[in-house]
Amino acid sequence: MDHHLPKEVFPQFSLYSLNLVPACHRCNHAKGENYQGGVLGQRGVHPYFDDFVGGRALTARFEPPWNAPKVSIIPFNVTGDALLAVQWQIENVILRAGIENTLRGLWGQLVVNPRKSLRLKQGLTDVATVQALFIELAGWAAHMQMSENDWQAVFYHGVANSPGADAYVVSLL
């Protein structure tokens, strides 16, 4: 559990149930006492009050060179104040927690043995089929972790939506 508003800054909310939010160890420690930016709307995302986190708010962008792609985490399908909050969360929590290294590791596993990583049967080697499989895997990961913003779901969604990434994977099959 993480204190959405840091207990060191807001001790009066340290045991308030709506201030206690689920967070992995890495995200909890990455955030520290940081909870807002210098511009109105720059703040941490709250899982109970920010309705937009019920859907996908994050994706990954993969860019060549494909043997060691550049990985970026970007907001997805959010605008206005929600966009400011997601951008703040990316910069102040998610990146500090190491998502880019995790996604590079998943990419490495994928390209070393794409057929096994994707559980592909013989003959399924066209780009459209593989792209559809990445979308399906993003949905599966989101379902299993109960969040479309789970890091594996972000990975698969990002690969499916990064032009050329799926074609590179197909070239390795």
C-alpha cells in the first residue's frame, strides 16, 4: 500500500482509507514524498478518483533500430487534466520505477524466441495476424492484472501500435 498523499507531508491522512492505494514496491519507492508538479493539474493519478484509469491511459512506443529499440512511455487516450496527471505520473513515478528496463527485457525475450514468446503455431507468420495477437495479449495481460495499464499490457499494446515493430518480429519467425 502507498500513501497517495505522503504521510510525511499529510500525517492527518496517513490512515485515511482513500489515501491508501495499491502500488508495487518499485512505484511506491519511486514516488517518495512527491505528489504534485508546479502547474495546476500536474499530480499523481489516484486509482479511486480518476475514472480514466479504468481504461488504457498508458502505452509504449518502440522505435528503431529494432535489435535494440528506443522505448518511450506515453499517455494514451487521455486529454486535459487527465493528460497532465498521466504525464506527471509517467515522469515522477513510472519512469523512476524502471518500466523502460522492464519493457526492454520483454522485448529481448520476444526477439530471442518470438515463436515461443507468442505461442505461435506453424504458418501464423503474417504481420496482420501477429499484430492481432499482440492486441489479444495486451487484453489478456490487462485482464489477468485487472488493469490496462499493467506493464505487460502496456508492452503488448505498444508493440502492436508501433509501426514496424510487428513486421520486425515477423521477420524473425
